Amino acid sequence: MLAVFATLGALPVVRSLIVADLNWCYPYNTADSYDWINNGLFWAGASVAPSLRPPGLPLLIAALWKLGALPFLPVFNFLFLGLSTAALYALLRERHDGWIAAITCWFFFANGYVQDFSRCVMAETCATPFLILAALALVRSARAPRAWIAFGLCLGAGFLFSYAAVPASIGFAVALVAVARGDLRRKELWAGLIAYALVAGGWIAFRWSFYRAHPGGPHHGVEALLRLSIGNVFPFYVLVATALLGLVPLALYLAGMLRLVRSPSPPRWRAAVLGPLIALSLFWGFVYDWADKRFLLYTLPFLVCFLAEGLELLRDFARNGRAAAAASAGFLALALLWNQIRYPSGSFSLLALTPFHFLVPGLTFTPAQKAVLHLEGAKVVRLHGRFLESFSLGLFDPYRVEVPCSIADQGYTCLAVLKGEADRLLRPGQPVGLLTPRGWPSDYWSSTQRLANVLLRPVTSPGEAEIMLAGIDAAHADADFTRPPFVARCGPYVLVRMR
């Protein structure tokens, strides 16, 4: 019933996320989103310069682009979120009854941050269901050894969407040795592990050879961030994890964690939950020198397994009479409301103290643009005025976000004209320079990636290209841009020969 309600309630909103051009007009693109799209265009055969991110999401983007259906990508984000929820329900049903599993999954699916982030063109939403399915396969391997094959294939699929599958795999490996050591003699387990190794190893070998063949091209340099980082946990992840779970639901999570540790739960179920959860938490907290709230989405499905235990405790307490039942129902309703508190879209540093008041910690950035939170200078601010404004409907919000973008505007149509001129003057794969026109994103990297996805060729700084695109006002402001004459002009843009 909840699944039907969720689907019917969310589809109209997902439909409202479909814009005419995902790259140019989609309001929820981040700087990384443009790079994911760029990687997808590479796999579709465009002469761009990809950073070579994990290929799962780019291959989906490539398929949709070939079909002329790239604007429908947000629908696939919703489907992946639905797959995560369904897989989580199946995992929870291995230990809990249907209603406990359903309410727990509702906390996950309807979480304000999960709903907000699922709109973005990012890989976390796509990778998460495969980690949950791997945990489910580990649990079911006790009664169905062929589940080990599914276990390896799920980890392989997760790896193709996100390298977070690697630390999760370490956690699963520890869990396997701890509770299923006897299965090391099973051929099904080794078939699954070999399948995972072939998928991950094949991609690593291709990535290594591609980077060797393109030493001057962009790199998705995650390896450079693998170093001891003891400052991530406090206050950053303590604050953002509390905000993700919510102050009121947090009590259920903590009580449930104690119950899970103390109760005689099935060993494989407990190991399948705790193994990847601990490994991922240690990785983001101490090994990966970048901090971001979105990384917690990999751990959230395993954290809500604690919530299910807390809901069991709440149900047990409710059986102690009418007063206890009323108190339990009231607390559950408050927890469900708290799960929907509206945070500003894309925010990651705020913590809701009440539905109206938020703790705002100090925020600075390192020279590498890593976010660092500080308790010094923290303050409490009121962000919402009325009660109903305090709660997010997420994918159930029927109001379309206004997109200040039109593909009929010259700012868009002229790029197609100038693309033809660039294609006439330059070889495939030869870059175009960019002097950012007025009104474009202030982040230069986002602007170059977004333009590259339109021109279907690399975009770089003006000094590194023969031809440069600039806003007409900027071109007229500097006499050097008028000699030699413009190569081409259309609307607000000009193409200028630099050498």
C-alpha cells in the first residue's frame, strides 16, 4: 500500500523535473553533474575529453542521449530510489514483520535530504541499491548458496556506479569471514567473487590504459584523496549525520542500535548490516580526505536497520496500556514529521533544532575547496515563519520549480549556430576556449563543462585554444579581442581567433 501511494504521489513531481535540455536548463545540476553528463557523451561517441568517472551512470546517460531521451534521466533517479527502497524492505523482512519494515522504509524513502538529492544528476542514488542487494544476498546465502553469485554481481554493478563499493566490499569480506567462513568452500561464493573481480578489474585496467594514452587530459583523481583525515568526524559528520537522521528520530536509531547489539539476531543479518556500515563509516571518516553529506547516503540504508529495531522497542512499549500506546503513537508521528523538516535545497551544514530554528555552524573552505565546519561562531537562526512551511514534501511537492532557462532564447540557440562554425574550423576533439559570458555560472569549471556538452568538444581556458567563445560585451571591452576580426557572431556571443 505504501509503495502504491509513494509511486502515485511522486510521479507527477518527477514529471515536473523533465526539462527541454537536461544539461542547459535542469535546475538541480551541480558542478559534478555537468561532468557526469560529459562522461556520458563520451560513451555516446562525442569528441569530448572525459575525466572517466565510473561508467554506470555515464552509460545510462549515453543510452538516453542516443535515444533523444536524456531529459528523462530524473525519472531513472526516481526508479533507482524505488529500487533501493524495495531492496531495503526485502532486507528488513528477513528479520522484521511487514509493518515495521514498511514504516522503516518510509523513513528512508521520504527523508527530506534523500528526496532532495534524488533530483540531482549524481551517482549515489544509482549505486546505493546494489549495496543493499549485496547485503540481502549475503543474508539469503545461508539457505540458498546461489545467492553468492548475486552477491558478487551486485557488488560489481555497484562498483561500476561508484567506487564506494570498494570499502563496502571490505566490510562484507569481514562479515563473511566472521559468520560464513564455512562458505569459503562453496563454488557459488567463488563464482560470485570472480564475477566481481572481473568487472572491477576490467574497469580498472581500462581506466589505467586510458589515462596512460591521454596523459594531459582530465582525470577523476579519487586516489589523491586517499589519506588519513582525522578531522572529518567532528564536527562535520557528527553534525550532518544528526541532521540527516533528525534529532527526534535519532532517539529511535540509538535505542535500536543498542537492541541490535544485545539481541540474539541472526548472525548473517547482523553481519550484513554492520559490516558495510562500519567499513563505509571508517572510510568516509578517516580515509577519504573530502567531506560531504551525500556520502552518508551509502550508509543510510544500513543505519535505518537500527531504526527498525527502535520501532520494535516502541511497539513493545505501546503494549503497556492505553497511555503508553498514545505516547508511542505521538512520538512516532513527531518522528515522521521531523523526517520531513525542510532544509534549503543543497544545504549540508545546517541542523534543525526545531522545525523553525536551525543551528548554523561556522563554515570555511580549504584551498582545495573542502568544506570544514566549526563550532566557533555557530549561531541559531529562524528559517521558516509558518508551521506548514517548515516541512518538505520532496518528491510529493506538486509545485514545479521555476527554471530561468529557455531553449528558445538566443543564449541557447546561438550556441548551436556557433557549434557549426567551430566544427567547420576545428578538428574533432580540438578544444574551444571560453571567456565566461555574463549570466553564466560563476564556477568556471561548471561553465566549461556545460559548454563542452553543447559543443561536443573539449572547452578550456582562452590561452590554450585557437578559437575562443566569449560574450559580446566582454569582447568589445578589450580591444585585443577585435583583432583579428571575429570568426563568427550570434546573439550575445562571438567566436574569436586567438592565434
